Amino acid sequence: MSTLVAYFSRAGQNYGNGGVINLPKGNTEILAEAIAADLGADLFKIETVEAYPEDYFATTDVAKRELRAQARPAIQGPLPSMEGVDAIVLGYPNWWGTMPMAVKTFLDACDLSGVTIAPLCTNEGSGLGGSVGDLRRSYPAANVTEGLSIRGTDAVRSTGKAVAWAKRAIA
């Protein structure tokens, strides 16, 4: 079984502990790197061609517009080969109740027939939102497992929990 850990993460200004904080590394990235290292999986960071604003609130405005428009922002390539990939551990923050639209740009480019998708969502209290249902509706050819929600401010302390969940989810 070949696993890919694909994730979208945002360093810099983020929401945490009741206000805007500055992160040297995004919460989702911390968890994705730990999972990929433990599983010996390939790691792919989903990055948009056009960077989001540095300001947290400006980014949330852009994210809301993208969601309302069901936009597919261009992402940087090259994309990883999906040949032989049986499972994707998919990490993302909760933006407006679901995953960032750049994650859907990535998934739209993949042949997900028979692929297991294990959703990992960082947030500050909103959990997985509707992201698991969104994944199941948008990608019916994939097997979407139950997701894991981790509070972003707990990411550093939660790598073991995330690794254990990923191993169960893709087993």
C-alpha cells in the first residue's frame, strides 16, 4: 500500500487562543510532516500560485469569496504521481466550515477511483465542519474515512495522536 500525505497549511498570521497569533510553521504542516515521517509516505504541500494575503482577516475574506464561488485557485506544481497510491492522508485547516478551495483544486486533478482519503482538519474549535461530507459528495469514487479534528494550538502536542489515527484510518 502506497500512501501520500497531501496538505494545505498556512504559516504567519492565524487565529489561536482567542486572537491572531504568528506561526513560524502552519499547524497542519506540523501534523502532516509527522505523519509522513512515521509512515515513510511521500509528502505534498498544496500551495496556491497566488499567495493569500499576509493579514489573517484579509485571508479569511478571500477564503469566503472562493468558497461562495466554488473557485478552484491555481496551485503550484508539479503534482505528485498518483500511480500506485492507495491512500491519501489529507490535511487542511477549517476555512468557513470546510476545506480551503485549493484542496479541491488538488483533488480535482487526481484520479481518486478506489483511493482512501483520510481527512485531518486543524481548527480552533469548529472541528471538521462539513468537510467530510463535502469530500464524500465531491469525490464519490474515493473511500472517505472518518476524519480527525485537532485544535491548531495543540498541533505540536498532538503529533502522536495524529500518527496513530492515520495508521488506523488507512489500514
